[in-house]
Amino acid sequence: MRAKETAGIIGKLDYKNPGIKLLYWCLFAVLIGISLVCLLPPLWILSSSVKDIKEFFAIPPTLFPRTFEWGKLWDTWRELDFTRLYVNTFMLTIGKVLFSLLFNGILGYFLAVLKPAGSKLVFVLVLWTMLLPNTLGMVPIFKNIIDFPVFGVNLTNTFWPMWMMAGANAFYVIIFKGFFEGIPQALIDAAKMDGGTRLSIFFRIVVPLSKPVIMAVTIFTVNAAWADFFWPYMVLKDKNMWTVIVAIFNLKTAVPLDMQFIALTFAIIPPALLFLFFQRYIMQGFTFSGIRG
């Protein structure tokens, strides 16, 4: 039987059974309902952002706007200085992506390919970090941020703390490890015979073969960085360093409600577009890394 006829949970032969066919459409309807529940709030925010003030506060509210005031978009952008907020958020995001790919990828390579003595213990410790609640490390991490060990510098009002935390993500390490273990060992051995060092093998052999998992981790990191609130709020005290999410929170009492909706629209659009255009890479990264949904 061809692979395409058996791909997925329900194959073509199973689908011919009336009971399984009914179950399939019931599950499909449930998933459609869940999707609508998840999509309606952001869609309502997007539609409400262009309504005039009278329709915005109308009871009952309208899902599809009858009036459009496109000028409010530009007024909000200019008043809240979204150009600076976007630049700050992009700087935070780019740094987190670089740190996430480099350091988590190297640790995954260390655990999956190099496998020195003690690597299994290191992997167990990495797994243990996922079992610890995030609140457990907040105080010691913040103390290290305001007085960085050895150097004794204060890292507040910089992106360095968020960048470094992105470089120590156990979930990404596991994804990289699972993917790297699927790379044929013959390629690694051939590179060693040609005189390649451990790092040169990583950058010249492993990384070019890892585009799906790199894209998946990149998308996850971008979405996490764009939505990150707690640590940017704690670290970025200077208004000129605020990211989009921090600015929206701090300005919630300083601007009208309709302008807040427009600001939320500006915050939603970039990660939504990123996910829509690159969602297939997420599934590829999970599939090739051995993680199944």
C-alpha cells in the first residue's frame, strides 16, 4: 500500500467505514469550534480598532465594523511611537534567536553527536530544569542581573539578560538533540577523517543539514520574544528601551480604550503573519526531531 494512503491517523481504507467516517467528521467539527473560539478574540480586536468611537462603545458590540476610521491607526502609531517600540522588540528578538540557536544548538550537538563521558548526566540535569517552576529562580536571576557575577556590572536597561536566558532553554536543547541524532553517523565520521574539528563539523556539516529544526526553533523563539513581558518589564526601566508588550502595559491608563485596541492590533500582527507563512517548518522540525504531536 502506498505511503500516501496510510499517512495520518485515519487511512483511506479506514475512512470507508461509516463509523470511522462519522467519528472523523465529529472530530473535525470539534476542531473547527475550538479554532473559532481561539480566533474570535483577536479578530474582534482587529475589527474594533478601526471603528469610530460611537460604534466602538455600542451595545451590543458589532463583530464586523460598519464604520472605518483608518486615521486612528496612524495617530496611535505616532502618539505611542511604535517605530521605536518595534525597533526595540526586533533587537530583543534577533538577539534571542541568535543566542537560542547557537548555545542550545551546541549543547544539543554535544549531547547527540559528541557524547563524551558524563553527557547522559548532563541530559538528565537539562530535563530536571523543565520540572522546576519558573518562580523558583526569579529572585536569584534578578540578583545576578543587577550585580552580574565576576564582572559586577548592572545589566538592567539592556537586552543581555533576556538574550542569555534564551541561550539556556531545555525544550530547545531536546529538540536539537532529537534532530541531530537522526543525522547519519557516516557523515560525521567522514568529516573527522578529513581533519574536521568538532566545531567545524558542527558549522559545516550539522548546521546545513538542520534547516527544518532551525526554522522551527526560530519561529518559537520569535513568538516567545514578541510576547515576553515579565523579564523585559523587570529589566527595562528606561522608557526608551521598552518593547511593544511592556509599552502597552505601562500606557494602559494613559490612552483611550480604542487606542489601546489599536496598539494590541499592532502587537498581534507580526507574530501572526510569521506563524501563517512559516507554520510548515514547525511541523517539519517536530517530525524530524522525533517529537510527535
